[in-house]
Amino acid sequence: MSASKTALLASTSAAPVDPLKQDFRKFLWLIWKHINLPDPTPTQYDIAHFLQNGPNKICIEAFRGVGKSFLTSAFVLWCLYCNPQLKIMVVSASKNRADNFVIFCQQLIQTVPELAFLKPKANQRSSRVEFDVGPAEPDQTPSVFARGIDSQLTGGRADIIVSDDVEVMNNSMTVAARDLLIEKTKEYSAIIKPLPHTRIIYLGTPQTEDSIYNKLPETFTKRIWPAQVPTTEEIAGYGLDLAPRVRRMFDAGLYGQPTDPERFNMDELIDRRAEYGAAGYQLQFMLNTKLSDEERFPLKLKNLIVMPVPPAKAPVDVFWLPNPDRELKDLPKHGMAGDNLYASAGHSNEWLEFQQRVMSIDPSGRGKDETGYAVGFHLAGNIWVPEAGGLQGGYDPETLDLLAKTAKKHRIQTLVIESNFGDGMFAKLLEPVLLRHSVTAEIVEVRSTTMKEQRILDVLEPVVTAHRLIVSPEVFEEDDKSIQKYESLIRSHKSLFHQMTHICREKDALRFDDRVDALAMLVGHFVELMSQDAQKVADRERDEWLQAQIAKLHESPLNRGFAPSSAGSWAGDRVV
């Protein structure tokens, strides 16, 4: 072994200092020069510094086109340059992409003189999917091995796992696909060695608001490098994850300026925005999953009015104003990040009896579905929701009994039941249970034929955005309490407010939709009344009250003998 190679492997304090080992950025510059790339940009150097000095579990989100794959390849080779005994697994979205990564690393070893000592020996592995480096001691696991995320990941142990762009459009556009992707990444824990120096590194660009990068355990440290400095409206979406360099640019007032003009100047970013569209640009270049789906997911918690629902009478009008002083921070939320709940900003002085008291039920079949239900009272164009939720079980007596008790508790006048499943059997089974609890509500069965997602949004969107849906704080608390019995992977998906805020006009957009479907049925029943003007309703109710008082006056012994004339009663004349 040559003196130079001996020095590379030495671990004593007498070994000469190698500047390439000390600073990955210097190594990166060297690699860039050998493959005739321009000098690394400030963002690339910043990412390189975090790769070297970040904690053991990190997630790097950087804008499309920054060169994450090249950076990753250089980092893998730098790790082996520093310690050829390391075992590194690279995971990509597909086997082909993973194979290309391995090939690129091998090409660099063959062409960069400083890496010549890493060339595999004749008796070592060297293929498209894995290879050994020359100084590596014999081991069952290759020095570098790559896998597609959809392949069998287990079968070797690694010191470092580089999860390079495992989330792409094809494997992240549905809830089921994202859940499967998360389950696959959990296999990393079975591969990584249980040693202090081991690392798991995610590099990627989010493809959806519900990105797996947003669901990594709290043990991971995330850093985000957007293509532009966030504006004052966008900054909240990044929380504490924004790269410190970009944060300093924001603090300097450079809102909207390119963060890496050497890579993309302003004109080029404008072209990218036009190419990707507003939502696509927010995801791919701004990496802001909090704002990217404003239009895709139209139902927002902030448009609700949160207020206790009185049992009998309510204000004719309730005012909505999302001021910070009205924000309800203590209530559990299962909506989008940054989408807050607000208490009412006040209400009118006039209170009237609720006009209708309705309960909707979306029966479940078998399996993991719930029987969703929602209770609503209507008054003057507003819908008040004192209770909503989901019950495990379909036709079992416990479920039927709980629904009947809920109907009795809220003095329900009309029960709206979805009849698609079981051809109306649920209503027939519920009727005797209702009678047993002295509930005499009318049962109205509904059957839907349109696409569920479209139907739900068509009903809920105009009501929610017009701030006509008033929800009791207890609904949020009970909703959160009721989902705790489910396993963590699906828990949030069971929440009414997760379902409400994550539904879009795409088929099978939600993993579960029982609770939001029941809410849509409830609101749909009130649609005909929603066009009524609050003041008109108040005037009509006031007139009816006055007429009732006049009738009582006529029945009084003091008024006997005063028969109404053809022109109207004495009292009526006074009123007119």
C-alpha cells in the first residue's frame, strides 16, 4: 500500500491533515471541476455544509434544478473518501433511477484522479446496482448499493441511508399511495446499523401538500431552500425549517428575490412559474406545502365560525372576523398547517327559536368504515352544528342505540339517511330503536348518483366560504377524542376536520370520508333555506309573534264582547 493511501486510512493524530476530508465543500468543488461544471452555487455550498455538519437524521428540501442528485453522488463518494469501510444505501423513486445513481458514482471513481484508490479490485463487486471500493474489507454488504423504493429494501445493513427523491408524482398523488410510501420508508430502521455515527438523509422536492417529508418523525431536522426569498405572507408556512441563509435574506428585506441567482435569475423563475402554474411552482420551487393547494382544497377551517350552540334559541346573525385576537389556539385542529380556528366576532341582539333540527347519518358497511353522523339546527340562513362524529360499526345494536339517543338529546325533527348501502335497510333497522327512545322524527332517505367528492364540495363550499357554518367548540374536542382509538397511521384521516380540509374534486381523494359525507348531507338538506335573508326571517318571525300575542289578547276576559269588525280587530287596527 502506498504512503498516500496509508495516510488516508490512518486515524492517529500524527496523520497529515487532508483539506478534502475536513470540508465536503472543497471536495464538491473538486468534483465539479472534473466534470466541467461551474463552481458550486451558494445554495449548493449551503446544502453541502448541512450534509456534512447536520445531525444524524436530516431532511433536505431544495428547489427543482438545484442539483440534488449530483450533490448526493458527491456526498456518497466523500463519505467513502473519508472512510472506505462505510456501507451506504441509496434509495430512489425507481430502480432505474437508483441504477443510474450507482453508475454515476462509478464513473466519478474512474475519472477523478483523487478517487482512484476507491476503484474496485478484481475480486470485489462491481455492477450496475452495487459496488465495493478498493480499500473495503470483505463483507456481505457492498460499499454502495442502490434500491428503488418499491423494491425489497431489507437484506443488508448500512451506516448511511440516502433517500434521494423517493417521493415523485407517480407514488404520491393518492392517500393510499402516500401511506404505502411511508410504510416503505419505515424499513430504513431495519437496515441502518445501531451505531452512534449512522445517518439517514432525505433529499427531495415535495409533490403534494400531504408530502411524506411533512410526516417524518420529530427526530429528523428539516432544512428548506426555496428558489425565492419568501414574502411576509409566505414566511409562516416554513416555520423553523427555513435554511438560516434564506432566513437572513428575509430579515434583510429581500422578499421575492432569487435565493440562488447563479442557478435561476428572476426572469428564469418567472418562466418556471408560467410553466408549472401557481400551485406547481409553490411546491416545486418554493417548497411551500402550506400554500400550494389553496384552490385544490377549498374548505378552510378559518372560514368556520366557532361558537357554543345554544339548545333552543340563537342569535339571528353571527359575525365572522379572523382577527388574531379571535384565534382559538387551544382547540385541536386536524386541518392544513397555518389554517386557524376563530371565535365569532359578535352577534345580533335578537334571538329566535331554531327553525329546523336535523340529523344526518351515513351508514357504514363492514370493515374500517364508520357510520358518520352530524346534527344541525337552521336559523336565518345559518347552520349551527352542536355535534358530529363517527361510530364504529354499521347495523349493530350499540350503534343504532347511540344514534337514537343523540336524536333524542337534540330533539331532532328530521333524520336524513343515506340509502345507497343496503338499499334502505339501515332506516328500517333504526325505526324501532327510535320509537323505543320516543323519537318521532321524520325519516328522509337520500340516494346519491354523482361522484362523491364533487357532491360534497358542491354543497359545503358555498356555505363554508360564506361563513354560514357555525360549529360548537365541543365538536372539535370530541372529534379529536374519538379518533385516538385508531392506530397512528390512520388516526388523523378519521377526523371530520381532516376530511373536510383535505377533500378535493379528485376521485378517491380521501382515505376515509364518512364524517364529512354526513356533514354534507346535513347541509344539503338545508340548502333550500340558505337563500333566505336573515333580516327577512327575523321580520317574519316577529310578525308571527305579534299575531300570536294579538290572538291571546282576543281570548282575554277583558276583551270579550269586542268582536272583530269587517275592517279588522281593534288590536289589529292599533298594530297597523
